[in-house]
Amino acid sequence: MTGRLFRDLISLGQARELASRYLRVSVGTEEVNVLDSVGRISSEHVFSGGVATPPFDRSTVDGFAVRSADLQSASPDSPVALKVYAEQRIGREAVTLPPGGGNTASG
């Protein structure tokens, strides 16, 4: 690697002076309407008030469920073929995977 990795160090006071010159820091809080809060930072945790959002079971990602033991011999040059045995839907009873198989997972 060429070049300097770090610049010269400065004192803590110099660092604070530079930060205050270029950064606007506000430590106060205020209450605003949620519609006016876009781009702002909350000073407290925000909770939904017990309302389920969305009001139905939902998977945040789709994908595949596989058994790690079936992938132990897999490599980029030697992939492993698995058979899709079932579709696993969110909120439904889990399907047990047989050796050499996989499930699709979706919302």
C-alpha cells in the first residue's frame, strides 16, 4: 500500500473547534407532528401502541430453507442440486425437510 494512512494528529481542542465550525449540533428536544418529523431524529423509542403493522402475518423476505448438512460438499465448482419439497408460507406450520431437499419460503 502506498501513501500515508493517517494525517497528522491534532489536539482535542482543535478537533472540537473544527467540529463546531462545520457541524450544527442541537441537544434540545421538541414535540412535533409525525407528518413534520421527516428527516428528524427521535430522542426516544417509538412504538406502534399495540397495533400490528401490517395487520396480517408477513414474511419480510422470500428465499429458500435448506439443511446445512446437505450443503457441506458444495463449492462454486461443484454445486449441490436439491429438490424443492414444499412451499413454506408465513404463519403456517413448519415443514420438516428431508435429506437432500429444500423449501421455498415466502409471505
